[in-house]
Amino acid sequence: MKLKRLPYDLTVCKVRSISDVDFDSPFYFFGRTDEELSLVCCTEDVPSVTRAREDGWKGFCIEGVLDFSLIGILSKISGILADNGIGIFAVSTYNTDYILVKTENFYKASDVLASAGYEVE
């Protein structure tokens, strides 16, 4: 399985309003629940005012379209990283999954996943 390194520095944050989000940004995930508005975006595109923010993330994308019948893909990757002391923030889309790790763990995560048989680009 191929994992693509994302070229962005990322931030996870809570925003005040949907109008604060730059939907023209090259990379973002937006989630809305009854409790919060969450945004993952390029650090340079974080709204000027946030309710909370956590900078210092980098990410991997599982390449290709994942069929919904596939089981355990994210679980296996997160388990490998957890066994090596690396926490994750995961985001899923219709097509695939994204695994974010803190910047200081990015190269270690790349090495650990490559050692486990993943092709990391």
C-alpha cells in the first residue's frame, strides 16, 4: 500500500464561524457538529481568529480509492505508529484516509511505516 507524504504544514483548529474558512485553500477538512466547527488546513491558511488551535502537524494520504468493504487499514497504520510512540490525528474522506502526526514525528513515522512494508513517497 502506498502512502503519500503531504507537502503542507498543517494546523487543527476550532473556528467561530463557517465564514472564517478559506474554502479556496489547497488543502482543508471542515467538520461541523452540534458542539463545534473544526478545521484542518495549511498553517498559512488558518483564520485570523480561532477558538482553539494546534499547530505543528504533517500528514500522509493513503493513495488510491479505498473500497468501503476494506477493513482495518487505518487500524493497522495507527497501531504501527502507536507501537512506536507516535500519536495520530486521522481524517477520512469518501475516497481515502489521511493520517496526521506531529511534525517532530514525521520522519520517524515515515521510517516506521516503510519498515512495516508501506511504500512511502
